[in-house]
Amino acid sequence: MSASARILIAEEDERLLDILKGLLRFFDHRVRSSSDPALIRELLGTKQWDVFFCDTRLWQNSLSEGDFLELCAQAVPPVPVILLADYANVSVASAAMKRGVFAWLNKPLKTELALQTLNSALALRSEKGKKAPESKAEEMPDAKEHFGLIVGEHPTMLELYRQIEKAAPTEMTVLIQGESGTGKELVARAIHQKSLRANKPFVAINCASLPENLLESELFGHLKGAFTGAVRDKNGLFLAADGGTLFLDEVGSIPVSMQLALLRALQEREIRPVGALQNIPVNVRVLAATNEDLSQRMSTGQLRDDLYYRLSVFPLKLPPLRERKSDIPLLARHFISRFKKKHDSTLDISAEALLALEKYAWPGNVRELENSLQRAVALSDQKMIFVKDLPEACQDPGTTENQGTASSTAEKNTFTLPPIPEEIMTLKAYLRFCERHYVRYVLEQFNDDREAAARSLGISTSTLYRKCLE
């Protein structure tokens, strides 16, 4: 437990206030409380507090929503703010988190989780206190490789870096949105590296890569004998990431039957392994990513609304590469510099080749650019990468107008129905036969990029995976 701290509480519920004050004083923290917004503002102005607990119901009974958000922002920085919220106030809590609030605890309050969150907030407060104010300019990320991971100077990227800096020190769940290949995992790693959990594990999983029966065991673990093939106990990824960060890529692919368990892990920080009777506490921060519109999945019943609101507390949007083409020369030189070290080469890229890269729409985004340049560096037998060394799609002037759907090669191909089988089959079986044929055709057009193909088909990658197996 941290040393004695000065804690301010804004709470109208006398019962909850008594519980919280008793808990904090038991650990020798000094507590001051009030339900009067004017007094709370005055107390915050004294700058003497280490942590501020604030109930979201204040805005309903005493303040407008705007005034409540202003009250939260008044404390941040330097005081970490911990919100106490019930389900009815989830939108207000989410808005406050975007103002820099440290964490959000659900009611009824769980004492163990409250203490864990408090200790994290105090650690953040202590960390900030060690930094000299004049050192801020020196701590700015490198101009070309922000956080040592991400390259780009386009205005949308600069805003993204600011949002990463804001989200990283908190405990909030971050939802990273962007097309396949835009660098969602790099953003997640940057958030982890800038957080107080940086020295703990960063564990990543693509939720669409596993069928439902394996995904639950992979995330939460299982006990021996829980199902056929469970010959020993297994810890899941939540326990593997304990103390650190768990990155859930393609989180929209998680089946409805598992979503309540994930919600419990986010809200209560507890998991239940498959076959277990008791919950296990975990200390994990969850970052999630998607290339889908999760609000649409919610409206169709494929995603629980309470889970959606929990995941989207702090959304980050990554732009596709075609919307930040001014970054392509920076990215190209970055990748070439990295790859030529592996090949002990002094290779460079011609101005014409750079121009060709900028004209192409990059439906596979940064990942496609990286793969294209890796191939060019490996195959080039000269000291310069020319247009002829680039993929054919980049050499084709017609790709200039490509809007990132399928490649120009795909556009030239046409789909034809498969031959009618000699054996009579039911209409349902024949439609499934045609559907499978078309899914494979689309996959071919996207060079087996499952995420891009699924997006084009309007289905999730897990559905695509299942249809390929049918």
C-alpha cells in the first residue's frame, strides 16, 4: 500500500461515502469530502490533493453536464481523478475520461478494485512529481519515429500522438479504430510503453483468429477436464498479462456468448476460467482494436451495448494511408533504412519511385507499403529502387484513382458462377456452394488478406473464416 495520501471525495451518497472514507482511513489516508460543487472547486484550487474521487451523479443533482466535466478538468492535471459511476451515467463518464480522467469505477464499489485503482493513481502522481517542469521539451518523441514506433507528420497523426499521450497514463480502456494495416497494434504498444505498466507484459491476440470454443479458453484459461482435450490446467492471456496490458485485436469478432465474461473482466477485473466455479481477480489494462463499425454491430445485436460503451470510453481513429499521402516519403525512407541494414546495402529510392508510391491508393495501408518495399530492397540488384522495382499495381497509372477497395488486378477480373453440379442438391446447399466459391474469389482478389476481404464482403473475419471451412 502507498504512503499516506491526501484524498478529496465529491459524493452525495452518505452510505457509499462512509464506506469509502472508512476504507481510505484504514490505510492512513487523509480524507476530505463534500457534495457542494462550490466548495469542491475551492478545495481543488488549493492544489493540495493527491487523488480526487468524484461521483458522476453530481451533475444530475447539482450541476449541468458541462459544469461537471469542467469540474473534472479543473483537477486534471496534476491530480488523478477517479470517477464513481453507475450504468445510467456511462455517457457522462465516457466524456469525462476524454478530458483526462484517470479511471472509472462501477457501482456498487468493490473495495479491492478501488484500492488497486487508488494505488495506480498515486503511482502516477508520484511519477509526475519526479519530472522537472523544464524537461518537457526534451521528452517530446522523435520527429520521425514517435514513441520509437510510429512514423508520420501529417496533422491527423500529430493529433493521434497527442491523444496517445493523454490516454497512456490512465487506466481507461482505449478502442483503436482503423482499417487493416494502419498500425493499430503499434498504437497499442505506444500506449503501453508510455504507461506505468510499461515494465510489465504486453500480450496481444487477434480475436478473429480462433474459433469460439478455443477463444474463451485462450483468454480466460481452463481447468483440467473442463472439456475434451483439456488434459491440464491452463492460464489464459488475462493471467499472462497480469500487471500489464492485454491487446484485443478485432474485438468485434468476440461472440455474444463470451461478451458478458469480457464485460466482467473490464468492469470488475475478474475472470472465470472454463470449468472453474470461482472468479479470479486480475490486474490488467485492456486495449482493443477493430476495423469495423462497432455501433452497427451493436444495433444488429451482435455486440452488447454495455460492452460497447465500456470498450469505447476513449476511441482513437487511425487514418488510412491514402488520407495522409504526405507521410509516404517518410515511411518509405524509414522502411528502406531498416531493410537495407539487414541486407548490408546502401540502397536508396528514386524520386520517380517515390512519386509512384504517392499516386497509389494503398488499400492495404502501411502494411502493404512495408511489404512492397521489403520485396524491392531484397530483389534490387542496383544502388537505387526504381519504378520498375515496385509492385505492378504501383506502376499502373490507373491505380491513381483507386480508393482502397480492391487492387486494379481485381477490378479487371470478373466473377462467374461455378458450374452447376451434375448431382441435384437442395437450393440451400447450392446457395452455400455458390457463396463459398464467391468468398474464395474475393480472397484471391485481396491476395488472401482476410481483413480486407471480410470488410469488402460486409462480414467479420471470424464469419469469413467459418465460411472458408464449410
